[in-house]
Amino acid sequence: MDSMSFEYPLVWVILLLFIACSLWCQSKPRTLYIPHLLAMPLHVKRSKLSFITKWLSIVMFILALSSPITHVPGHTSKLSHAVMLLMDVSESMSRGLGVMNARSKFDTSKEIAASFIKQRENDNVGVIVFGEFAYVATPLTFDHDSAATIIQNLNEGIAGKRTAMYDALFLATRLLQKNSAKEKVAILLTDGFNTAGQISLEAALRAVESEKIKVYAIGIGRSGEYDEAILQLIAHKSGGAFFKANSEQMLVDVYQKIDLMEKSLQRAQSPTHAKYLYMYPLFVGLLALFGYVGLRLKEGSL
Amino acid sequence: MTPLGYNLIVQRARKHIFGEMVGSNASKKEGDGYDFAQIRPYMYGENVKRIDWKQSAKNGEIQVRSFFEEKEIHLHVLGLIDGNLHFGIERSKLEVMSEIVALLGLSAIKNSDFFALSLLSDALLYQSHASKKEAMVHEAILKTLQAPLLGQKINWHFVQEFALYHIKKPSLLFIIGDFFEMPKLGAMARKHEVIVIRVRDHFEEKPWSLGALHVKDPITLKEDKVVLDDAFVKRYTAKRKEHDIAIESYLKKEGIKTITIYTNEDPFVKLFTTLGAM
């Protein structure tokens, strides 16, 4: 929660009026000449509680009128990022990641991508998988749990043996095109070369550039297994970055880097919305007012 | 300008004194008077006019009739003026005091006694000469009603000195005030025959639970808020009672007779009923 501020700070001028009035324009109560009462000091009563409740209610009502607010990150910030994960599901992904690691590149990347999705609380996240063709596993959504579940249920080779990387990139631009998010990001994870599809690299790049989509390209596996030059080119042209991941840890680091790079942007541009707090001083003010009235009734002044 | 109530006070007092009161001040001293005392043998030098010839013939010895002397009383009223008289629920205490002055003054005039009034606070506010004229009583009533009250405070030392040194002849001294303070009357009670008349309002002794009030003290003129609730009334009444007991025991010790007249009472009835019983 950020610091508190007032929507109508000028209302506090009223308090100055109250203070000034209490000093200079006090209502003159009707005074009675009664002997002896004041001569006995023990009989003079001054109710401090009455004074406290009166001024507490005044201050609280003015506080409520000035409308205290705090700025909290708003839900509209979800539109700041739209992240599309492009997952290579070609058959080659079933091979192990790293020399000693028995787990396949696919299982590893599935797991890490799923946890990455869960981290992106305020983002619109979608998943495109590509093999011989590219298709939308889940469109852009805020339902991160569902998206993570879908990713974890993917199987390698589900879209064929080959890799239609450009098709996936193009499909991602089409999906992100209609999204109103300020920052559009595609995370392209592949372990091979573009060997299938109908979209050329130029067409895919043009689409990416025209939609201002930032592509973070991740080459998974050993160098040479994937088209490093193309991935670098795509990342460079789109304003993103290219990462290599030859182990599970490297892949985790890569996603963390991407997460950090996009989070900083998100914070800087995250809009906030005002949370109204007037009801709290209003409640206290009413309680104090009731207390004051009660005390005055008890004193017989009302 | 004649203060409000002056005419009413004079009329009422005149009606009471000249319409209802009878008799003169009796004295136990034998002398020239009409109150028969005894028949006794003539002593050389006595007034021959008082010889009772019939009794002398019966006894064979010259007898004289003796009478109680009718004494001229010097009635002096000391009105103690302070701010506290500026109060009263049914009538103001000052008005009651004025009526008492009227009743005492007129009854003195009726009995051909000397009457004088002095109004004192911390200084002498008014002093009349001892007189047997009714006009002087009227002036005394007027001056009492016109006495400035607010801010006035009684100086008992001054009152005592005045009674001792300024009232030269031993007198019947009526001191009228509310006597909420401990007085200093011991010395003057030895010189004069002192009767204290306390003029009070019931509210002063036992206030009602009126709630919060802005009160101004008529002596100090200080203002403050006072909450007159049940607890307050209880404590105030208890303290007041305790204080009054102390004053009464002091007056009793000094042998001073006291009459208390409340503002809702008829001063004539209370005054002469009590005085008659003394």
C-alpha cells in the first residue's frame, strides 16, 4: 500500500474555521447569577471527555470529507503485458537436456514455463505450440492455472516431427494484434530449425515488427542443434533478447531474466487506482458524536 | 427613580405595623410609665403626685404607686450587603431584606423608639441618623433597595469595628444578611443586644438538579460551568449543612438570637412570631 493522500485537501480549511470559531465566536451561554456554587471548588465540574469527543467527531468528519485515499496497483495493469509462449513440441524435444540429465527438454521446458506463467500474475498469457504446424493451445487469458495445466498436459510430437517456427511466430502476432496491452511479448522456445510451415521468415519478422512484439528467443539444447543465427535475428529485430539454455538451471535462469526484464517495465507503467478510506473516519466520527451527545444529555445540557 | 417593589414594601409594612401591631416596648425598670408595678411606702424625695391616698389612709402610712418605666430603645439595623443578595427564586433576597428593614423601622417609629440603618459591605455604603421620623424609615427602605450588590463582599472586621465604635449607644442591633460565612459578632454582642436575621433562599441550601449551567458568582463575578446533578446536590447540601451547623453553634455560643427568613416566607409573620417567642 502506498502512502495516503487526500482527494479534497482544501476541506481541512473547515477545521481552521472551527478552531477560529471556538476562540473568537463562541456562543455566549446564558449565565445565571447563583451564589456559593463557585465558592466551593469541589463542585465545579469540567467534562474533559465531552471536549475530547466533540473535537474528535469534528476532526473525523473533516477527515472523511477530505476523502483520504491510498493508491493501490489496479487490475487495469493486467493490460500492461500480454505474453505469448511459443513452445516447440517437435519430436526432437523428447531428447534429454544436458549430458547427464535424463529428463527431456520438453518436460523441463513444460515445467519451467508453467511456473513462469504462474509468476506473471498481472499478465495476459497465451500458449502456442508448434511442430509441423502451429496451433493455439490456449488463447490469451488471465486464467493462469488453466494455462499452466494445459502446458503440463502437452506431449512431444503432438504437432508432428518437424518445426514450423515462423508459422508459430506469425500466429502469435495475429493473436497479440487485437490485444490492447502496452507491452506484447513472445517467448519463443525451440530446439531446432524452421523445417515446416507456410510463412517465410521475412513475413514473420514484418508481422512481429509491425505489431511491436518483443520476442525473447530461447535456444534449448546444445549449440548447433537450433538455428542460433535466426533466433538472434528475430530477437534483435523485435527488440527482445536471445538466450541459450543447455541445462535445466540455465533455462530457469533464462525465464527469471525475462521475468525481471518485463517486471521492471510493468512497475514503471503500472497504473494505480484509488482506494477510498473515508468510511473509517466517518465511523469513528459518528461514534464520537454519539458519545458527545450522550455525555451532554447526561450533563443535562441538551 | 423609585425601585420596583418599593411602594409595595412600604404599603405592606405600614399595614402590618399600624394595622395589626399593638403595645409598646415594656421595660422592667420602674419609672415613668403606665405599666403598674407595685404599691410601696413613700421614700423621701419621690414625686408626690404618685402618692396613693386611698392606700395611705388604709395603712396609716404614706404609700406610692410605682410603674414600670417605658424605655426608649435605640434600634439599629445593620444591613450586610454583598453580591449574594442578588438572588432569589420567588423574591430577591434584597427585597426581603428591604421589607425587614421596613417592618423593623416602622415598628420602632410606632413605639417612639429611635431607628437607624447602616448598610455595610467592605465599606460603609449608607448610614442614617437615629430618628423617630417615618420619612427616615422610607429613605432607609429606598437605600436598601438601591444598594449595589454585584461584586460587593462583606468585611467582617470592618463590620465589627463599625458596630463597636460608630454605634456609640448600646442598642438593639438587628444584623441582616445571609450568613453563609462565619461571622465575627462576639465583641459587638457584648456591647449591644444582637439579633441576627438570616435572609436565605431554599435553593441556596439545597439546589435542584438542573443539569449544566453557566454560573456567575455575584461576589467574585467569575464565570464557570457547573453541572447540577444529583451527586453534586448531595455533596453540596451536605457541605452546606455542615457549615451552617458550625455557624449556628458559634452564634449560640455568643448568645446571639437568630431568625431565618426564607424568600418564600412572609417576613412579618416570621419576624414577629419569632421575636414574640424570644
